Amino acid sequence: MKRKKLVYNLLSMGLKFLAAILFLLTCFQIGHADTLTLTSAGGETSGGEYVYPYYFTVSGSGGTSTLVAMSCIDVAQVIGFGESWQATVVNVSSVSPSGMVAGESGLDILADAYLYNQYAGANGNGYIISDIQWAIWSILDPSGVAGNSAFTPNAQALAAGALSIAPTLPSSYFSNDVLFLPIDGTQTSGYGEPQMLLTSPPPPAITPEPISLILLGTGMLGVVAIRRRSPYLSTGSKSTTAADD
């Protein structure tokens, strides 16, 4: 019994130490979040909305990058010119189709990133850019685009194709794609919740992180909590005292 308790204590200490390191890394990442400021919209209006590109000034650990072209991915979120907020930057290549990102399906994020990469082939054609943008918006907010004439049959086909193709692509396809996850409450004006945004390649000012960093950090804290409720490794053993710190 003493040997089992010793093994448990060593394992528990190791888990706590690892969880603490991961938690500190997560806090460091959030505490040193990048700042976005919407400076202009270079795209045309379509269906009453500006479409890609939106231009941002990005400030991060690498300095400041200006005129960074991005695409918003949720038509329901509203941002205004001059508005700033903090965001955590995630490598899209680290997103799993079966996972979740900020409450959204990993598959949807990958499909949107796939569509973002199609802008390069539009060659400035406003109709194609509009279709790609509305296809992107439809994936996270289908009700928000329903009935809008700008959500054309071609845009609908693009969205359906992206959802089918994206999960079959290797993670290397998304290696240059980054997702900006807004930190709510950091915005400088009252327009509402800031946008989730995609861009490629990453601007020099930022250092993207894998989505697993945050998930692993919080997950390890959960493992420690579970281990504290089971003080011995043997399933047949029970503790006679509570294990409190």
C-alpha cells in the first residue's frame, strides 16, 4: 500500500508540474496576444456587405505589420473602421476536422481556410471574390446568408465543395494559413463581438501557435483534478483520508 501511495504521489506531482507549465504557457500566450486594428476595406460591397479584402494593422511580438489583407468568416459579427482588439493566432494546420475551435467545428474552419486560399485564383474578379466570401460566411452562419441574392448558386456550390474537400487535404496544405481568434472584451468600441479572421501567409509581426497548446493546457488541469479523486493507482484500493492540497 505504501509503495502504491508513493507511486501515486510521484505521478500526481508530475502531472501537476506539467499542467502548471502548460497553464503558464497558455497565460503567456493570451497575455501577449496580438492586436488587430481594422484600417480599411479594399473589397467591393456585395449583398450589402463588404467582402474580401479587409486591411488590418497587426501588432505583435515581431513588431507591426500594416495593410494585412484578411477575410472575416462570420457575417453575424460586426466590426468598424478604427476598431482594435486582441486576438490569439492559431495555425490552421493544427486544426483537426473532428475537433472544435472557439466553439466552432474544426471541419468548418478548415473549409473556410480552403476557400480563403481560392482568393488567389480569382485574379481580382469581383464576382468570383464575392462568391468565395459568401461561401465562407455560409459555413459558419448559414441562416445569416439565407435569402441574400449575393449567396449565388455558385457560392453555394463552392461551400459544399469546400466541406467535402477540406477534410481530405493534408495538414501541410494549410501550413501558411492562420486564424485570428478574438479575445472578447478587448475591443475598443461598441460594435459588438470582434471577428474571427483568416489570412495567409502569417504577417511578420505575429507568432502563430498550434490550437493544441490551449487545449492541452486546460486538459492537463482536468487530468490532475481527476487524479486527485482517485488517490491510488489500484482500482481495488480506497483512501481513508481526503487528498487536499
